[in-house]
Amino acid sequence: MTRPDEREGGHGPPSPPLPAGWRMTSLPIAVAGLLLLGGPADAAAAGAAIAPRQELVALFADRPARELPASTSRIVTRVSDTRPITGARTTLPVLARTLDAGGRLWLKVRLPGRALARRPPPATGWIRSARTLRETTRWHIVIDTHRRRLAVFRDGIRLAGYRAIVGKPSTPTPPGNYFIEENVHLYSAQAGAPFALATSARSSVLQEFAGGPGQIAIHGRAHLGGTLGTAVSHGCIRLGKAAITRLAARIGPGVPVTIS
Amino acid sequence: MTVRPRAGMSLKSLTKPLSAAPARGALLNVWLLGLSGMLALVVLVGVAWAAQPPVGLGTADSFAVLAGSTVTNTGPSTINGDLGVNPGTAITGFPPGTVNGTIHAADAVSAQAQSDLTIAYDDAAGRTPPVAVSGELGGLTVTPGVYKSSSSVGLTGVLTLDAQGDPNAVFVFQVASTLTTASGSRVKLINGAQPCNVFWQIGSSATLGTSSVFVGNILALTSISVNDAVTVNGRLLARNGAVTLINDTVTAAHCDAGTTPGGGGTTGGDTTSGDTTGTDDSTTGSDTTGTGTTGTPDGGTVAPGDGAALLTTSPRSVAKRIARYGIARTVSGRFKALVSGVLVRRVRFFVDGKAIGRQKRSPFAAFVRSGAGIHVLTARVHFTDNTPSMTLRLRYRVAADTSIALARRPRAPGGFAG
């Protein structure tokens, strides 16, 4: 779960000042409607604005995700209320909401990525709002694989940008709209330490890698190496230690990730 | 940190602090609370511990300084008690030194005192069960009992003797070789400990560092050397060798028959020992309200009925940062609030008015967890005597986004694409 100051809800504290070392640019605050027209990836690629807020939903019980907002609709996958690596509570971005005939609230959410030895789930699905907690995040991560840079947005304002290592042509970083599934504090001996922001993206080439489902993560370079600004990874996004440490202190589960 | 000892337990293996269990004769829990490492570690061990009677000094009790060969003084030392030498005869340096007692040079009184000193020395050396100590005593807090070192012992910083409210609590230190205290070192008595009940049986010689404050009766087999400006609340008793003084103050400590449990110090016309409250530099950032006495500097007297307390933190760096910068700079949102003092009965801790802990026995501590923003830590201290309760406060500021609390350690391999 993210901290209140990271994700503002209706009763959250006021916005803290910008962290030391973070740079504010003069980009205008976006209107969410703009994103609905072109999508964040397109918007980011075009240098357009990012939505200042993203609604999230945290699951307090395993939920079936359905194709349509109805109890009779087909179940496309079942979403566990915890994440497999850290046990953190599952938090999903909310894309839409609606009421069914019985007056029950349904949420269209972005779904976690493929699990090992499981059928790949669709990108989105509908879940009931029962036993969930809705939150809001002000953060957004945008990765430009062409420029090999990662940008961090808060309240729709670009705060910082970092050079990154992205996937090489044979194992590219998959473009699309994803979210952070888990914020993992890796042990120093682990590859990619000290932190890994595990995303819902999965490699389009590697169905299995190092015992995992080919999950795309934003992590450090420990025991991996590589030069920032190059495309040499297996699909993950590698950052410098300072950058990933800074991100890990601020980015929690559910934060949208746009890869273009 | 504090350790209550059991027989045969090694303090070296436990690291710092140590303390002997109170002499109740019952099974007691053993605590090891690490504060110098800025982390608390608690170990519970059942022990059986018997009360130690004081070491009888006999006629040596009236002596503040007693030597076997010579007593040599330089400068205006003050001896509050008798001064003697036997079988040697030489006593030099008085004046300029002052003896507020009687000088016995190779007479029958000093001979009897030396004889009684031998008995007392053997008594102290034979006390059991001992707790093994070695090396450095500084930073330790010990409770009543017998502490034994098979080699030399040093003291740098503060050694705290905690009587745990028992004015008859006895501390016996058996040192096989030498005792050496560093400059500015201090022996501190708390919770009713009396210097008359502290005994240092030294198998060789003792050397007290410049400007140190020492408490207890040194029973040395050979010699005792006291450097410049040392305050001794106890006795310097050397069986065979010399006692050397340089501008020092030695006061023969006598037990106060009227002392009640929990009393902060001794009386009986003596200058009391280093009982201590409010001397920590980390307290400067706290506000104190109430009428309680805030304590005395090293070696000061704490009169019965004068409770005192100070509020600090663990790690100390938090309190020091608050003291130095107030809320102009931020501190970690996680630390331990700590109240130390004398005659403290119970402490209640609050953060921003919300109760976070309550302690009825030492250590009076509570863990503090604060989010971003300005907070006020409050400790409401009640005393065992009629000292009015006091409220201690620390106002601090915690920065936003200073932690990595969002991240969690993996419970399963990630298997990222890399």
C-alpha cells in the first residue's frame, strides 16, 4: 500500500513540497479528457500532458475479473488480493465505473500481467467494488524507449527525467499502458538491486525468464551493468542507483506506467 | 543499556551494559537493553540472585585514605576522613593538602585499620556469585551484585550503578589486575545507590584519570594513583603500596541510616556521589514544565524528595538534532523516546496528545512513529516522592518522503526479464 502522502484520497493530507533535487517544468496541468482521446502513451510521445490524478482500487479480497460489468459475464481471470513477490496488497488503476441493473458498482481496472504457466489475462477487466478501497495517485511514469529515457510526473507535471537502459531489439520493452504491481526492495546480492518496480508489463518474447513470467520491471543495474541510454536489456528498464532509489521512495503499487 | 546478571554470565559476550538483579532472592528476569548501539535488545533469562551484604571495613571505615607504604600529595587536596599509613610512615603534602580528620602515621590505629582492610579485601575477593566482566566498563548500567574481571578493567565515560530503589544495594567489583579510569570518566549512582556500598577489590593497582568522578571504596592490594582534580566519593585503601594524590577531593562515604528506598543519594554529612540527573547534553532541546528539580551536575547532592527527569531519545542523535536545530531541520519519524532520572515512578508518553506508551518501571521508554509534519512528543513524569509531576516536551519535524516504506522485501524470487 502506498502512503497517504503518495496517494491522495478524499481525506488525504495536503500536498508536500517538492522533494529536494526534483525539478519542476512548466508543462501545463492536463485535462483528463485529453488522455481519453489519444491515450497516455500517445500523449507522452507527443509531448502532451499527463493526467494529474489516477484513481486506484486496492483489493481486500480475491476478485474475479469479468469481461463485462455483470455477474453473469464471463470471468476472464481471478485477481489475488496480494502480489506474489512481496505480498503487497494488489492495487489496480481504475479506468471506468458503472452500475449494474442491481445498483452495484463495477470498476473497470487494468489487470496484472501474465503469471507463470497461466493463460495471459486481458489488459482490462471489470470487478465488483465490494471489499475494495479506492485511492488516488498523483504519480505517473512515462518511458520513451526511443529516446531511452524515463520521466516522472506528479500532478501532471514532469518532475524529473533519467537516462535508462531499455530492451534490445531482440527482446524489446513492450509499449503500452501498464502500472506498478509491486515495489520490491531487492537484496544487494540480487540482480537489479537495490529496488525494482515490478510492472504489469510482460515481455512479448520471453515467456519465462529466471523463474519468472518475463515480467518487465524498472530496476537498478547491480550485477547487470549496461550503459545508461542504451538498448541492451532483456526488456526491463534499468536506471542508475540514485534514480531508482529516488523512485522507489515515492512510487507505490498502482502508479500508471506508459511505455512508448 | 542494562543487564541483570546471573552467576557465571559473561558480560563480554553480552556486550554492554550489564546489571545485577535486585536482591530479592527470587527468580528474576534478565534484561539486556542496548542503548549505546542505539538499538534496544532485550533478553530474558531467569536467574536466582541473593542479596549481598556490605563489605565490612572495620576500623578502616573512618579512613578516607589509607596506604601501606606512603601517602604523597601534590596541591591543595582535601581529605574528608582520616588519613593513615602503615606499616610505612611517610605522609607528605599535608599541607598544602587538607585533612578533615585525623592523620595516623604508623600508629596502632592505622595498624588495626590495615588489619581490618586485609579482612575486608579478602571478604570482597571471595564474594560470589560473580558476573564476568572484562575490558571496558564505560557505558554500562549495572544493578546490585558481584562483578569479576580476570584481568584489567578500564572505565571511559560513565558507569551507572542502579540500586533499583534499594538503598542497601551492594556493588562489588573484583578486578584481578589493574583498574584505570580515563580523564573525565564518571561513576554514576541512580535509584538510591550509595557510595558506601560500592566496593572495588583491585588485585594490583588503581589509577584514576584527571577530572574524573569516582564512587566507591577502592581496596587495592598494591597502590592507588589519583591524577589531577579527581573527586572520589569513597575511600582509597591500599594494603601494601602508596597512595598518590594531586589536587583531589576524597570523601569517606558513610551510609545513611535514614535513607529510604528510592532515595536519590546519600547524606550523613558527606558530599554525595555522582548521582545524576539532567546532565545530558541531549536535553537542551526539551521544554520542562512543572516544579520538579531538573537534577544536579556531576557529584552534586540530590536531597531526598527531589525527583528529576529528562527526556531524550534513542538514538541520541535525534534529540541532539532537535536541540540544535529545533524544527528547522527534520528528523526521522521513528525513534525511541526515553526518560531517565531519579525517583521516577511512572511515565506516560504522548505524541500530539495521543497516548503512545506508559511505563511503570525502568527503562521508561516508548517507540515513536510519526508521519510527515511537526509533532510534539510529551512525557508526563510522576515521581515516587512528593516531587510534583512534570511534563517534558520535544517538538520535532519529520520530513515527507524520507523513507522507503513503499518498498518491501521480496518473499519470492522476482524473475524479472532483466
